[in-house]
Amino acid sequence: EKREIRDRRLQEKEEKEKGRLQALARDKKALTEQFENEVDTSVISSFKKNKACIGMPIEMMDFMLGAKFEKKESASSSKTQLKCKYGRGEKNQRGNYTYKLEAVFENGYLKSYKQL
């Protein structure tokens, strides 16, 4: 009886994970189709490989890397710029968080990035 309950829980967990992965794939395909005509094909292929590249929209970066941290925005008459960090890790000795990547967006598209 305990084995049946354990097997059932394991099966439910596997089905839930399978559904989550299918939803992620569906969302990724929708994003690809949304920006297909707006961005270069190299950006689409990088997105499919989960790699950042110059010219990638903010939405794609958020999908790949998750939440943005330490956002700083600046605006002028010709452009808006957003500087942020992705991939928050542990705190260092000084008590500050460490991050994996720093990105600079201009008018919604990746202008530059730096691995940290």
C-alpha cells in the first residue's frame, strides 16, 4: 500500500514536470513567432540555443534568464536605455549579491552584455 502511494506520487510529479516543460516549449515557440519578422535570424537561432546575442528583445532575455535585478533606466528624446543584471547568486563577503550577467538594452533590444 505504501509502495502504491509512493508510485502514484512519483507518477503525478513526473506528469506535472512534463506539463511544465510542454508549457515552456509552447511559450518559447510563441516568442519565436512573435519576433520572427522583427529580428535577425541569428537572434532567433541564439534564442533557440538559450544564448544571449546583440539585438535580442528584452522579452526573450527575460524568458531565458528569468527576473531582472538592479534595474536602472535612463531616457532621452531619441532612446530609452535599461541597464540590469540577471542570474542572482549568493551574497559575497561584503553582503552584496553576485550576478551572472549584466545587460544593457536600448529601445527594448540588447545593446551590450557582460558575463560577471
